[in-house]
Amino acid sequence: MADILLSKSNWWKTACINATLRGINFTAPQTVYIALYTSNPTDADTGQEVNGSGYVRRAVTFGAPVITDRRAVASSTEDVSFPIATSEWGLVTHIGIRTAATGGNLIYHGAVKTPRTVQTNDTLRFMAGQISIDEG
């Protein structure tokens, strides 16, 4: 899969404004997770997450933001591998970054540049640096 640039969800936009401008704190997640989608999750978190056998969200770690040309960018720091699919997962078109291994809130989302159909016995991996958050 190619580099993926992510956008903020409505939940995260609201949390940021509430925390910085209204003094309404939220609890930051200790770990964030990559979720795979077969449709666009949208800012409103309405997409269809993969639900095939063997699928589980995977933890992802991001490095410190680097500011260049008035943009702050943080990228994934390690490879993230999904388990071997024990059934077909469908055409993976998008990813999301979520606050929990199950349920939770969508923080960021974006389209993969090269959608891929995950079939039985396939695995999916994102290389370090492939997933970036751009706050500009």
C-alpha cells in the first residue's frame, strides 16, 4: 500500500476546539489503532470497517511532529502488520486511526492510494513512515 495522508474526524475536530478554546478536557488514548475499511469512513465515522475472520485492529505509533512550511506532520514510526486473513476481507479502500482496539472514536481517516482486495491467507502491512498526519 502507498503512503496515506489522513484527515480529522468530526469527533477529533470537536475535541480539539473544546479543549483549546473552551477548557473542556478529554482523555487522550494511550494507544491508537489502525482500522481497515471497505468504504470511506468519512469525517462522521460512517464507513464499513472490515469484519472478516482473522481481522483485528493493530496498534500504531507516531513520531513527534515535524514542522515545515507552516505544516506539522507526524508519521508512523514502525511497520504495522495485520494478521493473516482466515476469510476474505473485501476491497480495502480506506484506513482510520481509532482510540480503541474495538469501538472507540475515529480520530483520523484517509483513502489508500492503491486499494487492495484481501483474500484468504493474505496479510496486509504498512511500512514505517507510510501513514502520516498533516496538520496544516
